[in-house]
Amino acid sequence: MQLKYYTLIILCLVTIVSFSQEDLTFEDYNPKSTLVVPGNIVKKAKFPFIDVHGHQYRMATQDLKPVVTAMDTLNLQVMVNLSGRTGDNLKQALANAKANYPGRFVLFCNINFEGAGADGWIERKVKQLEADVKAGAVGLKVYKSLGLRNNDSDGKRLAIDDERLDPIWAKCGELGIPVLIHSADPKLFWEDFDGDNERWLELKTHPRRKRNATNPAPWEQIIQEQHNMFKKHKNTTFINAHMGWFANDLGKLGELLDEMPNMNVGIGAIIAELGRQPRFAKAFFEKYQDRILFGKDSWKPNEFPTYFRVLESDDEYFPYHKKYHAFWPMYGLDLSDEVLKKVYYKNALRIVPGIDASKFPK
């Protein structure tokens, strides 16, 4: 009787284990590839590079030694810290970087667009922008809150192309500083949350990223507002973060680059899109080699090797570092040295002032 009892328990446990193994969710299913092909992880960039999309939020007070140590292992010569903030905080961050690691960081300032349209608002913002540039800021970073969350003085959504903001973009052109702008998010965040949505896993694991079709406006409208602003301010240089969310449609992105010669693009957070279309992406990089800048976005040193491997190698079928961003494998673009140099540092040297060019190969 006792033997039968233990046998029954064992059978139940086997059944439970078998069921749990066969009933894996898509979130859990992440098999290791058995494909054996040549290739190596690229831990250090072939050339010293400039990261035009860096974030160090506490630079005013933080110990920068761990950051610089990691930068050295990657061959990251200069980080553009887009989170420079403004006023005294900006000055403190600039002083910290200059005193401890001169030449390794340049900073962009930021503007809080909330309440635009109030009496004296634009005059104060332009005056502060001028002061920040005088203090040492070399660009303006615009967060995605403009177009998504910022409201004007009447509590209405502030459009990116609102004419009340024109003096800011014009002033950047006058001062000779670029504007790096992140507008909206991937289009699929606005689409139906179903099995046809390629971002399903990301939206499942990060549900706050999901929007309905008009929250707070259609994706197409927000992106068009950005383009309207670019076209209106032809004397201002713009860096469109995340390739303007057109890395999955490089044909369209090429048309936009042709249409707006003052628009450049950064590759932060979209390397997974490039790594799944290596031949088409390589042709795109060759054609628009003067308009593409290296950027990573989040400061996670262990993720940089994926970027290096996609850009530099001809490796096949290697994994991306975040399954929820990309459940597909990567392929190398095998870019030429001249294109790599432009993406890694030459384009940034031309567009972003204040970087010591002597630290980079000719």
C-alpha cells in the first residue's frame, strides 16, 4: 500500500514537471542556438568613438571614475551627456567633468517645456538657453515629453511644431549648436496589442508603454509635427534620436533625409532593427554615411558589444541582448573603415562643437 502511495506521488511529480516544460510561455521560451558558424564577440570598437546619446543624470556630484574606466574598455573616447540639465546644475556638472576628466565629456542642456505660452515664458527660456551655452553646453536635448506629456499654459497638449517654440529652435541655429530630439516612441506602441504586433513581448513585459490610437495624439501626427519643425528651421541642425523610429523602414527614412538636409539620425536603441536587415542596412549606411551618428542611449557597458558586432563584423545569426526588444538574431553589416569612422566619430566632430578632434584618427 505504501509503495503504491509513493509511486503515485512520483507519477504526479513527473506529470507536473512534464506539463511545466511543455507549457512554456513565449516570455520564457528563449532557446540557445545550436547553429555553429564563425564569429566572435566584439568587445571593443575598432576606432575610438563618440557616443552622441549618453546619459549621466547625476554628473553634478557623481564620481565619474567608474564611468571613464568602462569607457576605456569600450574605446569610447567622448560621451555626449544629454542630461546636462540647466543653470547651476549644468555648471556643476561641467565643472566636475572638466576638473576630473577633461575632454571625455561634453554636455547638452535641457529645457522644461511645460507652461509654454505664459507671459514672459519664451523670453526666459531663450535667455536661459543662451546662458547655458555660454557656460559650456554644446547642444540642446529635447526629451519625448514634448509632444507626449507637456502642456501649454492653458493645459492643452503642446505640439512639437507649436509656433510659440520657434524662438528656441531659431536661437539654437544662431548659436551654432545642434538639437538632439526624441519624439514619440515606436509606432507599434500605438497599435493593437495582439498577436500581429511585433512589439507584443515588450508591451506585455512593460505595459505602461502601451498607448491607444490617440493617446495623447496619433503617432503619425506627433512625427509630422517634428518634421514640420525641422523644415521650418532650415538653419538649425537636428539629430533625430532612434533614427526617428524609421529604422524598420529605411526606404522611407532615406526619403526623409533627402527631404530635410538639416536632419541627421542617431542609432541609439534601434540596433536590433539594423541587425536583421544587414544588406539593406549596409547600403543605407553607405549612401547616408555623412548623416548617421553613433549613440547608445542607456548607459549599460555590457550592451555596447552588440552594436560593435553589428556595425563591424560579417558574423551571422548572433543574439541580441534583450529578448523583449528583439526575439530575432542579429547579422553584421561589415561596414568599411571609412563609413565606420564617420559613424563612430567624424560626423559627430562636424556637428557637435567642443570636442577635441586631435583624439581621433584622421
